[in-house]
Amino acid sequence: MLVADHIFEHVPHSEDEVAYLFQAKVLAENRLTVPTPPQPHAFWSPFVIDYEQQRFGKYSPGWPLLLSLGVRLGAPWLINAGLGTATLALIGLLGYLYYCADEAGRSHCLVPLLAVGVGVVTPGFLFLSSSLLSHAASLFWVTLALVALFQTVTAPRYRYGYGFGVGAALGATFITRPFAALGVGLAVGIFVVGLVLRRELKPSILLWIAGGGLLVSLLLPLFWWTAVGDPTFNAYLLVWPYDRVGFGSDIGPHGYTLHDAIFINTRLKLLALATGLFGWPGWTNLLFLPIPFLARQANRWDWLLLGTIGGLIFVHLFYWAFGGVDGGFPRYYYDALPAFLLLTARGIEQCGQWLRRLAGIPPRQTIATGVLAGILLTLVAYNLFWHLPPLLAAQKGKYGITPAPLQAVEQADISTPALILVQDVDKWSDFAAPFAANSPMLDGPLVYAIDGGEDSSRSLRASFAGRACYELQGENVRECPPLAR
């Protein structure tokens, strides 16, 4: 919440966030779309689509639906903050279930605490849980699916109900971030099929998981069918015709090949991950993660977690976009955060066991444990005091977007309802905060519009004739000049 309040300042800082917030406001008005406004270019944002005289965001409806709850409360930023907190709790629960629940795992009960402790200061987690992006929502659903999967495997009395829950949570991921659902679903599917082949689960469990997933996933084509009359509608193509999955000269702005996928796109994502995941120096971010496998101490849950990482890496080979990096975390791999945290915690715990065995007698074991704790505290301190501060500074006012123009209007003595003509709009970010402040139907007390020149201004003032008119230039507010006759 502190990052959302003091760094992001409760305004969107990317085209994606603007579109998500717009669609959330539409849904909060119990609509799927709104009519295209007069002079659409005066109310333009890159990922808000005008199609057949209807306006809507280009993204899947899962996250806007959740975000609309925040819109109704008057605090959209609260939703991701709440989801981030709930997800950390679920990751701690996963650590307990996977490694501490049975008698043989009692010695591993530091794993949940370590995972949550590292997670709460992970830069990518802080940024994405404070933004208006969809990643915190998909991560919540993925983590919930993994919890339900554990119960599916270990609780025979309610197995089919939990299996249905696994599918439903993955379905919720699908209508939020489809590729995340495919990547994690691939790992879960292989894991469950393996248990079926070993006769630890009955084949019918696959039907229950698929049923839960299908039931929720169908909300995506149902949304587009209801909104635009086409269940297979792809709004991405209305922004960029090349924004499709696969390989070829017509995919991506410059074409996209398997070589690009492996040696450019994926390599850069993995490099960012290895050197920035937890904010630790260099490649130490992945220092502990492989230890359970190298030490041959990995159990089935370790392999499942590793599979979620591999599944996300694999499915994103087929998409040309890099996706961005938040605090060192490639956004497209963010849904593997439970795996990164729990496997790292497992590796730390395994190192502790090795050091204690090497130390021998109890007094030396205490010293060895203290040395490992000192190393961890040093790594965390490096993140908090060296790595994280410049990242936070770079996020504040990103792309020049701040709430200052909106605050200037609030503080000005203006008559409402009013039309506010925003001056000097050269790029999308110049109008991002005013656009986000508008109601979707343009019927709020203030309506912000891009001033496109004398003819545009005249037409806008005619369309909103019942409103007072003001010009907003930077943080300066003034009355519009009288129209020339």
C-alpha cells in the first residue's frame, strides 16, 4: 500500500493499466461496453478500442471484473494490495503443506517463513501488487490452484471437489491472463497424469479438473459474444494486426522466428530474472533454487513447482512480445513466483542442514546457522538499501505521469459540470491521468478531452454545450477563451 500511495500515487502508469481501469469502470456501471464518444480522438488511449460504435478495453475481462470492485469502493488500488497480501499467505500455506504437514517434514518448517519473508521484499512483488496490472490477480488464482491440487492428491474424501477447484482456479487464471493459465496448466496436467499413470489417482479426476476449468474459462468467449457478437473475437488485432501467437514474417513488428524466441526473447527474460529476481547482487538470485535437485532431496512438489517455471517459459516462446520487467522480474514469468520463493527457501534450508552436519558438535552448529543467517540478512539488506531505492525512484512519475494536473483542477475554483481541454498532448502518457479520471460515459462532473486545435475545440464545446469550459496546460488551469464568430 505504501508503494501504491507514495510511488504510483493511485494513477495508472502504463497503457495496460489505463485500459484495465477503463474497462473496470465500464463493468462497475453494469455494462460490458459503452458507446463510442463524439470525436473519439479527443478521448484516446492506445489500448482502449472503438469497434462498431462501441468502446471497451482490449484485454480479457477477468482482471477488470475484480478491479471493478475497487472502483465501486472508490479505491481501485486496494484490490491488488489485498490480492498480494492474500497470495503471500497462500504461498506460506503451500510451504507448510508441501514440506511441513507430515511427520517426516517437521524439520523443514522454516520453509514457509523463509518464503514469505523473502517474498514480501521482492521488488517485482512490491511493484505488481501496487499497480493496476493484472499480474497480482493471476498469481492469486495460480497459487490457489496449487493449494487445491495438494488437497486433491492428499485428501481422498473430498478429492473430486478439490479437483474441480483446481480447474476453476486455473479457469479464473485463463480469463485473467490466458498464457499464464496455459503455462501453469501444462505443468499441473503433466503432474496429475503422472499420478494417474502411477495409479495414485483415478483417471476420473482429470474430468473433474477439466470440468472446473472449462466452466470458468467459457466466460471469456461468452463475454466477447455478448459484447461484440463474436465468441472468438481478438481485440489485440485491432491495435496491432501483427499481435498474434506463433512464428512468421507477419507476426510481431519485425517478424518472429524460433531463433528470436530462444536466443533473444527468452534469453533476455532469463538474464533479467537471474540478476534481479530478489534484488540480490548478480546471479546470487538463483543461488539456492537448484539445491534441492542437485542434492537429490527434491520431492514431487519440488518437481511440480519447477514444472510451473518451465511451463511458463515454454508457452511464452510462442509470443513475440517481451512483456516488460518490473523490479527485475519478467512479468510473463510472474506466475511462477510461488516456485521461485519456495524452491529458494528449500535450498536455504538444505544449506542449513549441510552446514550443521559439517559443524558437528552443537556449539559449532549454532555458529554455522548464524553464518547462513548473516549471509541471508546481507542479501536482503543489499536489496532494501542498494537495489530497491533507485528502482522505486524510477517508478515515481514514470513516463511523466503524475496526479499533479488532476490536483491542480481540483484546487482551482471552477464551475461544474465542466469540460477540461488538455493542452500539448503529444503522446499517450500526456493524457493518461486525465483519461483515467473520466467516467466511461463522459457524464461525470469533469470531462477531460484532448484539445486538438480550434476546430476540435469548437466541436467539443458544442457537444458538451451545457458545461463550463476550461483549459489545462501542465498544472495551469484557465477559462477557455470565447469562441470566435
